[in-house]
Amino acid sequence: KDGQPLPTTLTELYKLIMQNFVSRAAHKSEAEESDHRALLQLGKLALRGLKQGRFVFDLEKEVQPVCGDEATRLGLLQEFRTSSVRGTWREVQFCHLTYQEYLAAYFVSHAADAVEEFGSCLSTVGVGEETDPFWRFVAGLLGPRRVSTLMEFLKRAQQTDGDANSFRQYMFMMSCFAEAMQQDTDLVEASNMHTDSEDAEEVLPDKK
């Protein structure tokens, strides 16, 4: 929009992309709460995929039980059919890997027990070049007021993973820190305003 500042971080850029998907799918002005719930549902699926190293999901067996129609309506998943001697079934994947990473981070940033979620992600998603965008998104979505705990987790993980590339480690930590500290406070608060909502409590308990 005219007069709106350009995003200064990766998180702000993808936040705007998600807002665009949501606004295109919205059919009524009071859809904000259901949109947040839909993003949480997609985030739950996205995080499960990252933890398992998977990017393709069975629509009927995996996606619909978690997301339902409310989440798939946003257009962040693309569907295709897979055929084999066993038959044909419908599968989906996120339109881009970074969408999956952002939504997984969105889910983590709204977790009721963030500390437990950080530990779970460190042991399953891991820390490395391939997962840098995910952790940057988590830091950015947490914002300056809540990022310190995450930084401590990442620092300990870097110290124990045996990676000799200390410069890369330093740059990774600085990128996460910058992602959080450069967030617009109003945007961060808007993103976190539903953290304790009933919808979040319904979606979050299943850690699978």
C-alpha cells in the first residue's frame, strides 16, 4: 500500500505474504480469529513435516484431520495426485518450502510452553544451514521481548553440535537476533495477540 514501509526482515516479508493469502481468502470481516486458527493448524502440519523431514502429505489421512477445510481454503497448499499399483490418492505440499518453515515457526511462537517446544525442535529439526530460515522465523515472530530464551537454547546447541565453523555459527546467531530486534513492535504484538486464545489451546496440545 502507498505509504506503508517496506519489510526490513525476512519475517516481516513473509508476514505480509501470509496476510495477502488470508485477505484473498477472507469472505467476511470477522474472519480474523478463524484465520489465526487456520494458520495454527497449517503450522502444526508444517512443523510435523520439518521434524520428520517430510514435505508431502496425504490429503485425506494427514491434512484434513489436522486442518480441515478451514485451513486448506487459504491456498497455501498445492494438491496433486499420486498413482501406483495400489491405486490413486491425493497429496499436498506447501506452495514453497519457506511457507512451510514460516508456518511451522508461527506454530512454535504461539506454543503455550515455548521452552518445551524449543527443546523438541532442537532435537528433531536440528540446527544447521538447512534449518536457518526456520529459526530466523521463530526469532522474528517471538520479537524482542521473548527472544532471549530462544537465543540461549540455540547458543547451547551450537556449543554441543561439534560444528567447527565458528564464523557461520556467529553469523547465524546474529541473523536470528537481528530478525527479532528489528521487528516492528505493533506487528509483533498483533501476531502474538492470540497466544492464549481458546483456539490455540485446542490446536496446540498434540505434540506429534
